[in-house]
Amino acid sequence: MRQVLTRALALLRRPGVLAIVLLLAGGGSALVLLPLFGVPGFELSLALAIAMGLLGGGTGIAAAAQERRLLLGVDPRPQGATPVREPGAAVRLALGASLLLNVGVLVPPFLAATLFAVLRTACDPFELVGFYPLLTLPSALLASSAGVLCGFRGKRPARAAGLYALAVLVSAVPTLWPIVLGPQVFAFNHFLGHLPGPLYDEALAITPALAWFRLETLLWAWVLAGLAAATLDTGSGRLGRSGLRPALLAVLALPLTVIVLIETRGPELGQRMTDAYLAEELGGVRETEHFRLHYWRGKPREDVDRMARDLEFRWTQTQRFLGVAPTERLKVWLYKDEKQKQRLVGAGRTQFAKPWRHELHIQDRPFPHAVLHHELAHVMAAPAGSGPFRVTTRLGLWPLMGVIEGLAVASDGPVQGDLTLHQWAAGMRKQNLAPDMRKLMGPEGFYQSAPSRAYTVAGSFLLYLAETYGAAKLRAVYADGDFQEAYGRPLGELVTEWEGHVDALPLDAAAMARAFARFRTGSLFARACAREVARLTEAARDALASDPEDALARYRRAAELQPEEPGFRLGEATALSTLERYEDAATVLARLAEAERVKGQAVLEAEVAMARADVAMRREQPEEARRFLDFVLSKDAGPELTRTAQVKLAALESPARRAPIDAYFRASHEELRLLLLSRALTAVQKDPYLSYLLGRRLHQVGAPALAAEQLQQALADEGLPEALRKEALRLRVESAYLAGDCGAVRHEVGAMPDFGDAFRASTTEWKSRCDFEETTFRGPLVPRQAFR
């Protein structure tokens, strides 16, 4: 060890090595001043792994050159260093000196990030600390081994550095080809570390796949170091046949065998993914005119039929919007849930498309799939895209995400929820939440904004251009983002025109309040302890039913880290209520109601009041609950909150409604909800609130014909509040379609009251589906149970 230390200290006297050490140690420490890097978690670990993979080989090259001088007796030689004649010992000493420096430079950034987290933030410095050794240390060992091998091979440092750079470039081939030519979005690189998937999957965790991969990295380091020891000629200090030792080479058969075994089982171990393995894992396949649908094994046949029709309908919609479509059959990979999707391709909550492969990856959701149209637009816009990935790029390589995602949002349709896309954008602008469109359409502006904000305003802008100037010019700008070339006008003028359009839209205070509530969350880089909070909230949601004490602790911790986000205090109150600590829950909510971040924001005030009403009902304080529910209604905070408040007020008005409505919101089993609602309707016939709730649940569990009957009974009562009536009408149209009754769909849509552009567009789409299916499939899909 003393000889290793002597050699390492001697290396530090060389300017090139010292520059590498200072850059890695100092630069890594300085990273803590950037968002997300102030803790020794994933981001810092990945940055240092990349830096180590790129630069760490320099210490190995210098160590090999130094060892060669010792072997040959050539100056300058380190004072106190003893030459060795045994090749294995020479390689070990060179490798040890390089590794000591490479590991040593990882200590200052770790300490700096830990101290920064402790002294300057409230974050837990060790929340994701496991990434640090897993990402950095194997890269350091591999960089040292490869550097030593290249240093002994190259006679001059420049040649050795070139060999090392070549090794890093070659390592990129098995990293990139599964992403470019395969279905996955995660990346593994032995030199540079691991990228688990899209940025939008915020809750990260160490997986067995990462452990297997880092084991393989250590085995490669063993192979490279062993190869140097087996071929080093101590007479010349270089690698070659003259120094070949077959016995040492034979030893390398062991790590190489393990590497081959890991590689051959790559898809099973999560190292990479192939189409064949993915198709086998999912199990189901269905082909239509334009699609090959791979779906998870066990998905009901009728749901597959419905999905196949939905795909063809969305294809027609998107082709009409874009004016272009690929000639190839498109692949759709449909996963059971986000866990399966995360395990197989590396994106849990994030849906994604690969236009150059004509495929999209989504997890299963209730019909109609909420994200299918968006992801399909990415694929179908490929003929208008540029570069190898068939999207909007500068110089064919740098993607312009504002244009890419904006077009998909625009193609998805003019409606999002209860407002149009333009109305959401107008609400954001009035709340000063909208990103600058001029930056958003550029190379980096999209990543600096909160995703929900960036997607929405970019979609509104490109939808406006499509509506105003047509699809041909939109396709032209999709190639390279050159608005001047496509529209004959600079981007700034077009943005100003769009701003004038959305700013002129009539928008009441309630709509603006809903826009604030929807878009108030900032980007990942702007939130304190974002990774830790994401893991806390995900774990709290999972634990709430089974371990509310654990959920309570996690919500409290998240609220401490991000006190500006009231949702965590609401979660805390929910956990306290689950524990039947109603007094404590009421106290938390009372304080939250008086918080500056809540007061004056109608939606937040209504959400807190709704939670306080629930606690009051649990405490058997009906008048207190009524007061809070009336407050919710007075805020006009959105259709969901309004409907919920109206239903809960109805429960307070009638003891017969109380139990079934309470079960509707609180029961964990669907059967119990349906049973109690059905019993209550037997006792209190023609109750519009109970009929509405039963119809809603029947619709959600896949009994559209029965749902339509109950919804009709609810609508027959003139006393049903307008918000509930509007929702019942919408559900009745959907139920008629799902029951295969297109005649009823057309009748309902034709007689629909005017509830605004967004509602009209969403209900009219069901009529469009009927028209499409009668033309394409000779009629709608009629559920088999309808004939039982």
C-alpha cells in the first residue's frame, strides 16, 4: 500500500494528472450549487460517473507511463518508488495508484453535497445515497483499468489517450443500439453510468438491474486489468506477444464466462430489451388495418376489441389533423400498469413514442385511453419530421421539444377536461404562470419549464397556427422549427398574434382559479428536495390504507420539505382521519385554511373546506359540515369539487342517503358501493342523487346499459343540480355508445343543452365515433352481456 501511495503522490506532481484531479474534485463539488445536485443522490452520482468515465482514464494512462519508466530505469522516476519485475505486480501498482486518485476525487463532492444538504437544505442527504457508490465506484475502477491498459499499450500519452477515447466510444454502441433500434428508454454504460428513463419519472429507486450491470462493469475491469498483466513485457514496459502469459489469460475465462451469461440473459435481468422478449412478456397481439397491438396477457377480449377500434378512430382523427400519415403499420405496446412498464422498458408513469420505429408505449387505462391520441400523434407526424428520429430537430440532431410536444398536444384535440386548450393557456397567462413561448420553441427552453405548463401552452400555440394557417404550414415547421421559413414571419410575431387571441377569450374568475390550481406546481428543478418528495408522496399513497401511521409521517416530512405545496398537509389530514384522530385532522386543516398560500386561491380554499367537511362528518357535526360544503359551492372551484359538495350536502339532508353516499366515497370494495346504493334506492325510490351515483358506478365498472337506466332516472328529476345534470348527460352519452346504441348517442347529442365549447366537443366526439364505426366496422361494438 505504501508503494501505491508513493506512486499516487508522484502522479499528482504531473500537470495533466493534477488538472484531472482538480477538475473532478473541484468541479464535482461546485455542482452542489445547481438544483438537484445539492444532495449525494442520483443527479450528482450520474454527473460524476460521466466525468469519471471520460476523464478518469487519464490517471491510469499516467500511472502506466510512470510504471514503464520505473521498469526501464528512465527518469523522471518517483522518489521512494521501488521497481518491480513481475508483470502482475507492476499492473497492480499502476492500477492501485490510478484507482486511489480516482476514488479520492469522489470524496470531496460527496462531502460537499452532504454538508450542503445538511447546512443549506432540509433534504435528507442519504435518501438516494445508494446511487453514489453504484454509479461512481465501478466507473472509477473501469476507467483506471482501461487507462492502465491503454497506457501500457500506447508508447506516447497522446496515443494512449486516443485508445482510451476509442474504448469509451465503442462502449456507447451497446448503450445506444437498444435505445435506437429497440423498445427501451433506459440506458446502461460501463464507463458513464446509468440513465433509468425519462426525467418525468421523479420517484427513483435502485433496481436489481442496476446491481447486475455494475457487477458486469467490475468483471470488465477485471478482464482489462488481467489482459494488461497477461501481456505486459517488463523488458520494454509495453504490451505485446513477447510478454504473453497463457496461464494468466486462461484465468480471464472466468469473468468472461460470467459476462457472457449476464449478456445472454440481458432482457431477463433488465440490462436491455428486445422486441421478441417484450412481445413474449406481454403475451397478447391483435392486428388491424393500421396497427399491430401488443397487449398484456389477461386483458379481456372485449376490451381488446374496443382498443382496436379506438386505435383506428384515433388514426383517422390524427391523419385528418396532420394531413399526413405513415404508410407502415404502427406498433402499440400496451402494458398492464406502470410497474410492468417500468420493469420492461424503463418508463413508469411516462408514456412515450419512438417515431423512427413507428411505435408507441402506453400503460392500460379506462376507455377511451387518455394518452393514446397524444402519443399516436408523435408517431404519425414522423413523415413531416427530420433527422434520424423523424421529429423536429436543429441540424438533424438536436430536438426541439416545444414543437414536438406542442404538436402532439394540439393534435390530441382542442379540449382538456372542462376547458378548451386555449382557455387553459389563457388562464395560465392571466395567472402569470405561462412560460415564454419564444424560449419554449427553442432548443433548451422546454426543459426549464414545468411540464404541465409547457405542454399546454405549446399545444395551444400550435393548435392556433393549425386553425389559422392550415396543416401544410404546420408540417413545414415541424421539420426544423423554422417559423420564418414555414410562415414567412418570425416566431415573435406569431407568438404575439397567439397571445392576443388567447388573451381575448372570455374567462371568468373560476376558470382562472382552476388554471392556477392545475399549473401551480413548478418544474422538477425548481422544487426543493424534488426526488425525496416524489418518493415520500408515492410511498405515502401506497401506505395510506394499510399503514396510515407511516403515511402520516411521510406526508409530514414532504410538507416540511415543500411547505408551499398544500397538498401534503391535506394528505396529512387524510392520514389522521384514517387513524380516527379527527381533532388533530381538524387542527391541521384549520391552520391550512388560514395559510397565506391558500387564502385567496379559490380552488385551494375549496379543497381545504371539502376536507374539513369530511372531518366534521366523521365527528358527527352535520351543521359544521354543511357550512364547509356551502363554502365549497360558493367558490365555484370546478365541476369535480362542485359535484362532490352537492352530493355530500344531499347526504346530510336525508338519513337514507347517508350510508350509501358515505360508502361511495370511502368504501374500498366496489361491490359494497353498488350494494348499498342499490339497497338505498329500494328503500327511497326515485332519489336523483342515489340514481346518479349508482349510474356513475355502473358506468365505471363496465355495465353501460344498466348505467343508462339509472342516469335517466336521475335526469327525470328536475331538482337535480345543474353540475350533476351536466355530468349525468355526459355519462349517458358515453353509456349509450358503450352499450352499442348509436341511435341513442345521436339523439342525446342532438338534444344536448349548450354547456360551452369544451362540453360540446367532448360529447360530439361520441357521435363521431358512431359515424366512424358504422363506416369502418359496419356498426358499433355491442357488449355481449347486452343479450344475456
